[in-house]
Amino acid sequence: MRVEQALRNRKSCRAFLDRPVDAEIIRSIIAGAARAPSNGNLQPWQIYVLTGNALASLKQATRQHIDDQAPMPTPEYQVYPKPLKDVYDQRRQAIGEDLYRVLGIPREDKQKRRGQFAKNALMFNAPVGLFAYIDRSLSYGQWMDLGMYLQSVMLLCEEHGMATCAQGYWTFFHETVRQATGAPDMFMLACGLAIGFEDQSAPINEVHSARVAIDDFAVFVD
């Protein structure tokens, strides 16, 4: 698979098959993605991978929280700044409306929308949960490095016929995730990444997020 094809194919998968993933393939992807660039070659990514009983226990804990209708825990960081500028907020709202439109959930049906959003807590049934941490002593440049590492993981997954969904959502459950991963306090949870095989029969996976035109974000200077 060409890199260009992997980039075009990659999307946020929100429904996975109940199909196991070869552990050695995941290990090779985690290792291979470490060729991602990083400022000063710091390689700041700290990766924890949950499968089997470990992931099932985490999902059980988050499912129970949702079933109890408990308030969402306090996130460790704000995924989006507040307020979010209109130009960005419009894009965020647009993808949300696209998802709910495909599912046939109208804006006024708050209960069903909350139910769909809650599927984040189960990693959309993915059999592999990757959790990316970063040392708290590091800064913006290293968060950028971590992003390049995660993109590399996602593209390698595409090459192996697997789907992914990056989830900033897990910052709400950072304490629960830490109990599952055993990550030390000096590491901060950046995000989760669901990995598995796409359920191609699920309507929600028909959604491909839009991209703005090149002239809206790129300037070419001769």
C-alpha cells in the first residue's frame, strides 16, 4: 500500500468487529512507528497497550460509570480551548452532525446522542486499546512529536488492513486508565487509540470527515 493510499483510507472508525488482532503485528507496528521524527530525537512517546482481560476490565469500569449515569470525571486537560474560535467550532459541529445524520439521530434526541457518545468509553468494541502518555516535564514540541508517532501508528495499521480511532475522550477517565496501565504519575495521558478491524456493515463507518480546501490553510511563497 502506498503512503498516499493509507492517508486517504485512514478515518476514525467508530464500530469494530469482534475479531482479535495478532499480538505480533501490533508489536511490530508499535516498534515501527518509533521511526517517527522528534525534536532532538527525544522520542518522548510512552505507550501502553491493553488487550484481553486488561482491556475488558477497563471497559467494564467505564461502562459501569456510564450505566450509573454518574457525572463525567474532571479531564486532566481540555481537549479544546474554551472558547473555541468559530471557524474551528463549525468544523467540530459539522462532523458531529454528519455522524448523527447517518445514524438517524435528530438533534433533539439528547438521550440517543449521549448513548452514541458513550460508546467512546468502550473504544467502539475495538480489541486493542493503545494509551499514549508523555512525561509531564516536557512541552509543546514533544506533544507535536507524539502526534507524529501516533499518525505513524495509524498509517501502519492501515497497511495491515486495520482501522483506528484516536480518542482525546480518555482524558476524562485518566485515573481509571492509569489504574489499568500502571503508568507512573510522572506520565500524563495524552489520548487513547482504538485499534481493530472495521465493521463495514455499520452505518457510522460510512462517514468520512470533510477537509478544507488547500487555499484555506496553505500559503505558497515564491
